[in-house]
Amino acid sequence: GTGKSAVSTGVMEVHLTGAAESGVYSYLNKEEWEERCTYSLATGSLAQECEEVALAAWRVLGCEDGGRVDLRHDIHGVPNFIEVNPLAGLNPVYSDLPMLSRMNGIGFDELIHRIMTSAIRKVHP
């Protein structure tokens, strides 16, 4: 969404396996995700805190319609903003945003519908 209508699709944790490049969700780790990464939904206060930081970043940067905000926890467990991906990958099989949506029961068609609805509202309020 856009502005105050922006909502979180959920919070996904990326866990690197022993086969991964250590310490970073690198391009190679993303490309070979099936061997190098596992994914899980964050829940509870951890997820809530991440959603608050992500939505604040999304809104202050003026992002619109749909995308992904990347965070990383510091050694004290505080989520820190890394980057925003306002044009996040949308491959239904391996892109992070569709994977997260799927984990939260939101199918690919519904994800695209939500993004398009936000975009259309700006043109036809």
C-alpha cells in the first residue's frame, strides 16, 4: 500500500545453512536458496517490532503500492533498517515477497491484486 494504507504482509526470517556464504544474505545465497537458506515466519513481539520499523521506513521514504523492506537485528535484538526494495522481485516461486505472502496464506494472484489495487487508487481515487 501507500502512505497510511500501507500494511505489512508479514515478517520472514532468513536462516543461512552451513552451505551458505557466512553472515550475509548474498546474491549467491539468494540464487541457490534451496541449498543455502531456510525461511520461517517471525511471530509475537519480534514480528510486531519488525513490522513497525518496516512500515515507518516505507512511509518516510514515500514508497508506494508494494515492495519489501529488509531489516537485520543487532546483537541486542533491535531490528535495524538495511534497505527498501520498492521494486521487489515477483517471481512466484523464489522471490522473497511472494514467498513471504505464500507463508502467510496470501496467494500470488492476491498479492498482485493488492499491489495493483493500491496503484489504481492513486489514479482513480
